[in-house]
Amino acid sequence: MSTQTRGPAAPPVAPAGAAPDGAPEAARRWRRADGVESLGQVQDSGLTAPAFLVRRGDGQVVQVSELVHLVLMALSADHSPAEAADVVSAAFGRRLSVEGLDRLVTTKLAPVGLVTDAAAPAARPVPRATPLLALRAKVTLLPAGAVRFVAGALAPLYWPPVVVLALAALVAMDVVLFVRSDALAALAATLATPGLLVALYVLTALGILVHELGHATACRYGGATPGRIGAGVYLVFPAFYTDVTDSYRLGRAGRLRTDLGGLYFNVWGLLAAGSAYLLGGPQVLVLYVLITHVQMIQQLIPTLRFDGYYVLADLAGVPDLFSRVGPVMRSLVPGRAAHPRVVELRPRARRLVTAWVLVVVPTLAVGLALLVSNLPEIVRVTLDAVRIHLATAQQAVADGAPLPFLGAVFAMVVLALPAVGAALVVERTAVMALLPARRAARAWRARHPRPAPITKVRRHATTTRRPIMVHPRPGSTGAPGAPAGTAAPQTADGPSGPAARPLPAGQGGWDGWRIIGSDVPVAPAVPAPAPPPDTGAPADEAAVPSPAPAPPAEPAAPSPAARPADAAAPPITARPAQQAPAPPPPPPPPPPPPPPPPPPPPPPPPPPPRPPGPAAAPSDADHLPGAGHPLPLTAAAFTDAEMFPAPRPAATLGWQHAVHALSGGRISPRPGAAERRHLEVLERVRAPIAGSRRVVVMSRKGGVGKTTLALALGSTFALERGDRVIAVDANPDAGNLAHRLARSGTRPTDRSITDVLGDMDRIHTYADLQGYTSQAPESRLEVLASDDDPRISLALTRASYHRVIRLLDAFYNLILLDTGTGILDSANQGLITDADQLVLVLRPALDGARAAALTLDWLDQHGHGDLVERAVVIVNAVRPGVGVPLEKIEAHFTKRCAHVLTVPWDEMLDKGAQTAVGQLRRPTREALQRAAAAVADNFVRVRGGR
């Protein structure tokens, strides 16, 4: 069997990872790891964004983005972080800070072993791609130098005239062999002759080696550098491979030539074998020709990592198809949004990869199921055959016949390899199938950590059984007669009647936190040690004072909360450590005078006097959590976290929501990945605002949907946020923002921004201002209309808009300003000066993109570079296959602005009529929510001076 390898290719860089230990972040110098080499940009890529490939010293290939690739190439031990950041900024066309550079290095490059700390380089384990369908136990058969030499010598075979002649000769030879040869007779003769059978294996192995030389020669002919040729185990079969990773730097035609180069060299092998047979060679050559044709057809199967797999991958422009199986399958689940690794594919590549996944997943699943079900039978048959050949080998040893012995050993190895390989595939599949469960278990343990282990208490005569809910009175220094520092017992209902009772000696200690209450006071066997006086001496050296006699007090009644079983229990007498009789209880005191209203709770009963005795050693109970620091009972104990378990969010999308609804909430799976991403977007939309925030929505070209998006963004914010949001029609030339607001039968106001300016002195409260705005019942968005009276002849000035905005700052948290199209207008320039955030709207057309880019150029030239860097660019009304290539527009504005997003075409937005968010299609609503989240990412910044 033959296969080719390119790396192997690793999945895209994971965005998680920790920075290596070493110098502080600000002073750390990075350099590329040893052996790291850039393979350049992926030509004819199926990704929407440019992708670059980097090869590590161990041969692993990592795919990175353009920015990460520039950072990697700029890192050097001779360059400081600031110098590297300047190099990247100049090459990328957008400023990169030192902090941003270090973040990219620590989260993108360091976790996959592409960089190391220049000051303290240390060998760190780096991740490797370990796919199921990959070669195992690889060995080198032909080193890279020899491969390059042979490939260079055979490169002329790829001249187009030579290729055409070879293919024509193969067709002619096949016709002749079909007419003149007998394949069944050749098979019978080969099976009857052990020497011919061995010769067939040798010819097949040489044919596979020629196949691999074809891949290497095609790679060299295209201008790339081939690597070594080796062998390994693929699935259940021994296989050869050729390292043609460098072919990724070639275009699609060069990569396809490399993919098909092995089959082309098989043509030359077939021509040689067929010619030898026609010239009088043995019949085994006919079998070789037949087997090679079957192998060539097998190599075109795209479900495994054969040549057909790489042909399909290069046609799609996606380096590793198997890494897309999981994202594509998750994206096909109804109700789930497309996975980011699917969204990043071009439409043609996405369709091709999806079709491949829908074919390969069922095929592999059926094949694996058949393999698992037949594995016991395969092992049994293999063992029986091995026993027969083992007996043959033993007989050959006894007869002194080396050739039959070697043939039997060879047969045993050939028979055992498929069975062993099948068992390894089943084991590997089981391990990979359990990986999600293991990750979920680790995540669950991380969310629900085990409580700290409780030290087991030794069974000791002085261990005290505390009544349930016993806490000291806040600020109390103890009951009269108690040792210094001993707090009076108190229950949740007030002071308790019974005193704490010790564990009787010889009757066992307590196991864990088993707590028992009692109303029968019992003298302890050994007095508990009192806290040492504050003399600075260690606690174990402080003297234990003798307790003073307690004044007489009225005995307390049993606690009303005591259970009947406890009240009726017979008294338990403690066995003292010394034979000392307990003193009689004190006589009852005279009744206290009536307390003034409200009556205070009765004081706790004093413990009976205890005879002096030796101080007890500290027990393990003193080290139990909270044993020495009881908390007072206050209203702070009544919180949701203390009283109720943490509520689990119920899914509202996908099959998880269906299960939750059908079970009536009894079974509530956690929200799916698409819903969690949706909730993350909403959380970004709801970012808090300190003060007020002014967002200007603008475009220098009319008809791009600027007013529509201003209204849609404002409605999205108003729906998802709890603060006040207003959209202002700041277009001086008959703006129609108020006419687009869906009022659902509510009466619109006839007042405008001109009325607000005229009544500025009479507007003092939010209620006053609401008389000048219109509000949508669905979203609660308020709109302040512009004056569209045809009798007006002068537009509002820059100062007028500034006064209105200052007034709105006092009553609204978020202000969206829908401007006119003229950027040179004084009023629009004033709005830009007052803005905290800029939203630039354009259509996916060449003139719209050029106008938007010119707008950013003007802002950069007039001191608004900060607005450009924080700007959000929205490509509106996107239709598949309509307009200029979207990826080129996104690539340009991504380098200049903070976010670039697309909003699909929607009939409701294109009508130019009243629009409500609920009437939009779901993809449009989700796109608007992502756009609102991008705008809200800058809400944490507050404009200086306000």
C-alpha cells in the first residue's frame, strides 16, 4: 500500500496556552524555535482569509494566519519586542503594540512550540497531531538527499509530450495483455509455486517504491523540495510514504501533479512489466499488472489518506480534510450556527468539504462496525493459519530446509499484520471516542471541585458533641463561670437551654460531622483548656487558669426545637478520667425582676462547677474547618447561594431545548455550542456603559442602507439592554429615520430636533424630553427626528447638534447618530468630533468599498486615527455570488479597523419602509447582534472630559 504525507499537518493553532516561565512579560525577548521554517502562503486556498504554513523542526506543519505569520517572522533574539512590533505594523498595515505582540506570542505561537524565550530557552513538550487515520511506526527507507537526487534525474518524465505518450502506450498494452494472457492460469501457477509467490510480493513492493518516487519527482518538477521515503503501518496494512510537505508552497496545479505523480509512475512500472511478459517473461508479471491496476484504483478512493484524499483536499484548497469532520458535523445539527472552522471556508470549498464529510463519515462508521464485529473471527482464523505455518516452520527446521522455513515465517508475519493492525485500530478508536467524555468529566470536576478533606477525629474522651446550630453570641465573652474565651451557646432561635455535652469516654468518638443535641447536662470527664492569656507566650506554654465558681442562675427550660426522642432519652453519664465526684448543682436563685418591654431573652444556664484536673491535650477537633472561628448569625446568611442550589440555565435552541420541553423541565441538557456562542454575543451587547456613549453611523455613499442599519442597531441595543437608547436623525437633508420606525399603531410625534433646540430651556427631566421623541413598542428604542419641513432653507449648524447631544447625554446611556453622506459638511465634522465610536456602512461593491476606504483616509489625515482603529465596518446586504470578492474587502478593512462584519440581504431591510427587528430573518438578526457586540466591545472606554 502507498500513501503520501505532508508533515503531518497539524490543526490550526489553538487560542489557548500559557506563557513560558521566565522573564517578565514586558522585558521578554522571543525567538523562533530551532528548525522552524516558513512554507509560505497556501496557494489557491479554500479559506476566506490568507493562510500560511510553518514547519517545525520535528516536521510537524502548523497553519497560522497572516498576522501570526508576520509576528513569527519578525521575532529574533537580536530584536527587542518594540522593534518586532514595528516590523509587524509596517508589514501588516496596522499598528501592533508590544502588549499585543506578546499576547499573540503567548497564546498562538508558544503553545505549539514555534517560539521560545531567547533569554532562557528550554525544551518544552509541544503538541503533535495524532489523527486516527495516520501512519504509525514509521521508518526511513530512502533519505531526503537520495530522494532529491533521484527525483531530479527522473524529472524529464513529466514533460507533457512524454506523459501523453506513456498514457497512450499503457492503453495499447492493456488491450494486448487482455487478448493474449490468461489471468486465472497465471494465478494458479503462482499459488502452486512458492518462489513465484515470493517474486510477486517483491514486485509489488518495488512497484510501491516506484509509486513513491513518482510523488517525489512530481514535487521536484514543480519547484518544491521532496523529503524522505519511508514505511509505516496505515490502518491494518504496511504502507510506504513520501514526505512532500514542501508542495504546499506550489499552486493548485503543482499540488495536483504531486498527488497524481505516484499513479503516473505506476504507468511506467506497468509498461516495463507488460513489455517483459510479451517478450517471454513469466506469467507472474500478468498478476503484477492486474494487482497494480487494482492498487491504482484503490489509491483514488478519497475516504482514506490515499492519493484521492489529497487530490480532493487540493481541489478544495483545504490542507487537512479530516480536521473539518467535527466542525462540519456540528454545523449540520438543526438549530446550531455554523462552526467558525466552517465559516472560514469559501462557499465552493464549504460545499465540497460538506459533501465529502457526508460520504466519508457513514463509510468509515460502517467499515469500523464491520471490523469490530468480525474482529474475533479474524483473530481466530489468523491464529489457525499461524499454527499451520508454525508447524511447517518446525518441520522445515527438522528437515534442515531454509527456504520453506523462511517462507513459513514470512507467511506468519503477513497473516499477523492485518489482525494486529485491526486490533490497534479498534483500540485507538475506543480511546478517541472516550476523549469527549473524559474532557467533559474534567470540566465537570473543574466546575464542581471536591470539598477539602476533613481531618478524621481521634476517639478521645474530651471530644465534645455540639448541639445543632450552636453559635456564640456576637460580642459575647462567655457564660458566667465558663473558662476565659468560651462563648455562650446560642441557637437559631436565641440562647439555648442545654449546655454542650461531651462524648462519654469509652463509648466511641464521632465519625465525620455527625452532630447530636441533648437537653441533659453532663459533667465533662476532663476540663477543656482555656485560651492562654495575652502575654506573648506560646499557646502550649500558657498556664490554664482554674474556673471560678459560677453565680447561681435560674435553670433554663429545654429547647422547644428538641425532638421528642432526644427529650425522652435517658441521661448518659460520663466516665471520668479521675474518680472525683461531681459537685452538687447550685441552689436555684430568687426569681429575677420583671424585665422592661421588650423583654430580653433569658441568660443561658451556667455550667456546673467542675473539679480541677489535668489539662486535656488538643484534639483533632480543634483543627476541623471553622472550629475555632464560628460565624455570628446575621441576616447576611440569607442569600440565594446559601439557600438554593445554583440554577442551571435551560436550553432555548436545538435538540437540548426539545428534550427540556418534552420532559417538562425534568431533563435539562446544557445549552449547545451554538447557543453558548449566542449568549456570549448577548453578554457583549450588554456591556455596561459609564456615563453615555455616542456612536456615529456614517457612509459617504448613499443607498447603502446606513439609516436602516442605524435603526436596526439601535433596536438591537434597546431590546437586549436595560438602559436608555436613542437614535438621532442627524441628516440635515430630510432624513427619514423616524419614518422607518415601526410604531405598531402608536401615534407618532410631530416634533423634531428643531423643536428640541427651541425648547431647550424648558426641558429639565426625562419626561419632558420624551414628548419630543417617538418610541417603538417592540424594542423601546426612541428616535429623535430631523426637521423635514419643506419650508426650511438652512441646515442645523455644528453648534446646534453639539447642544442637542450634550442635552441627550444627561438622559440616555447610548446615543446613535445617523449622519448625512457629506463628510466635508461642518455639522458632520462636528458629529465626528463628538463621537466615541464610528460605524462605517458599505455595500459589497467596488465603488462602495473605495468610498469607505477614502473615508478612513480622510479621518486619518484629520486627526481621527483613534476612531479609525476602533471603527466597526459593516458590509450590508450581502448576497452569495453578488458583488466584488468579499474576502478582499474584509482583508483590507480588517487591517485598519477593529471589526469587519457582514449583514445578509433581507427583504424587510430593503423595502425602505417601517421595520421591526422581529420581522427580520434569523440570520439577519444574529448578524445584527454580532455587529452590536462589536460596537459594545469599546463601551469600557470612556471619552475623556465627559
